Amino acid sequence: MGKKKEKHLKKLDKLKEVMHSMVDEEFTGHVKINFTQGGIGRIEKFEEILKEE
């Protein structure tokens, strides 16, 4: 496996970890993922500041 592919897989693993933690923390908002040539280029997380409880 090439270094580029390894780097992409590490980013995907990290993204999965972050998303699992967001579910555990009951995240309210949205995530924007930009891909560049098949790999993750940028990830943005937008969270609601005021949540009704």
C-alpha cells in the first residue's frame, strides 16, 4: 500500500473516532467534508450554540 493511501486511511480512521465521540456527546449541528482527488481535504464542524432542553 502506498504512503498516500495510508495517509487517507489514517484520516478516515480519525474521522470515524471523532464522529463516534460526537454521537456520544449528542452533537447538534452538521459536518461538512471536502474531498480532494479522492482524499479528505478539509473537515468543518458547525455546532448549534443554543440548544433547547
